[in-house]
Amino acid sequence: MLRVAKEVISQDIQELKESLQLADKFLNEKLNQQGKAEEVLHAIVIKSLELINDEVSVRDIYFYYADIYAAVWGEGDTDKASRTVRKYLDDISNDKLSANSELNNFLVSENCQPLFLTVDASTGGKRTQFYLITCRQVDESTNEQSNNSIEYVATKLPKPYWWVKPLMEIKVTVWRVFCVVAIGVLLSWMGVYSLSKVFSGSVSTAMAIITFSIAAIAGYLMMRLSELSTKGLTQIPSFMVPLKQANSLFTLARDTVNEKQNLKILAVTYEAKCPLCGDKIIIEKSREFHGRYVGKCAIAPSEHVYTFDHVVKKGRFLRG
């Protein structure tokens, strides 16, 4: 039997992405030995990664029978898709993605979470949906948070402007750090130098304004990088992502896929609900708490305040 999803799923999108990337690598190495069940699984993995990379929220990463049928067989027959794909999903759930399957053992050995197939059966005119999750899954009856604690979930990758997309995931190396610091210092010095030349009359005002503006942006980014290095997180500048995207942060994390587990900078959007009133939580830097990032309720920001830890993704009430 396929597992029907009756649970509340608290899925971390970065955790899911890392497991899917390794699963894609594992399945690619066995490409010539794949049966139809593996082909179906591989199609689900690839299409899930495509949605994540398109900055789709984790709650919207699911598929219908026709989606996968078209990816594997290249046809769009809905009736045939339902009959054909369903029989392979059973094999995937019970064998290919069982707790002790070859793929999941590989994921665990690489310090990633195992993958499981979850199916939401059709009800009330809603078509059957299925998707891959990691093992962060809890029963609804045990998912109630106390008023003194909160859980944050990285639900999607931020949607940046096209010109900053390459900056959404960066491996930290000594050479890159040196280059960024050197460029930042150089641009900041150029701004100060150009400003001084304006007063002496040796540089045009327009050129000085342009140079000073670039230097100011560079100085602002250097401040963000400094905060990232000391606190492990910083807000993504507003000129990189649309203002409507709340809780979008750059965070430091370990690259668990790499054996050396080097540091990397990730752009992630977090979500959480206030345990006291159920409204959404806004993550922001608080002067009251000495520059720490905290989670504040959208409708009671003065009273409903929680700590924010981007590593364990949990927090505690600060007004007790």
C-alpha cells in the first residue's frame, strides 16, 4: 500500500534539495540499469529539483499522474497515465524508497536525509497528488507547539532579480573571501577619494556622484558580509529581492554533500506561525535584543517575540 499523507509536514526545502541532488547523482550512475520504476522515480526527482530551482514554495512541489507519465513516456493520455504510473509508485514506496533501500542508505552515508514518497489520495474532486519528502514528518496530534517555543521552516528559495541569481548559493573559499574584501575596500576608497576631488574641483560632480554611489553600495554589502560572518545570517538586501518577499535571509551552513563540509552561503526564505495567536512571524533584527535576529508576530510584534536560530530552526519565547 502507498502511504496516504494525513500528517502535517514540516519540510525544510534546503534539506530536501540536498537529498534530491544526491538522489539524482545516484540514479544517473545507474542510468543503464534502470527499470521503469527507477525511471519514474528519477523523473520525480528531476522535476522536483526543477521546481525548487524555480523558487517554488515547498507546499507547491507535487505532481499528478499525467506530469510523470509525460516525462517518462512522452505522452499526455490522462486515463492511461493514472493506470500506468500508479502501479510503479507502489514499487517506489515499498522498495526503491524503503527505509533500508540502496538509495536511502546512500543518502544517509552522505549525511543527507532519506527520501520518502507521499501520496495524497483524490478526495472531493481533488486529483491525486504525490511528492517526495525527507523524514521530517510528524503526526498532527503531536505537532502542537507550546506557547513558549516555535519552529521555523525554510519553505523556499527566495526569488531574486535575474542579475543576482548566481549569488543565491555560494561556497566559501579563502580566495573568494579575499577577492570580495579587496574589491569592497577598493570601491570604498574610490568613493572617498572621488568625494575629496569634488571639493578640489579636479573631478566632475556627475562622475563623483556615480563613483560615490557605487562605493556606498559596496560599503553596504561589506556591512552585510561582516554581519554574516559574526552572526551567521543577514537580511538579503532589498535591491536583490522584491520587497514583498519577507523573511529572506543569507545564512551560513555546512556543505553536507561535500566530504570536507566547507562553509557555504545560502539564500533561504523562512516561515513560521505565532504559537500564541496563529498569525505569521516576521524575522527581523531587533535593537531591543542587541542586534539579534528575532521572530515577531505580525499583529503583536511588541509582545509575541521569539528567538530565531537558523541552524536548529527553533526559537523560544522572549517575554516570559
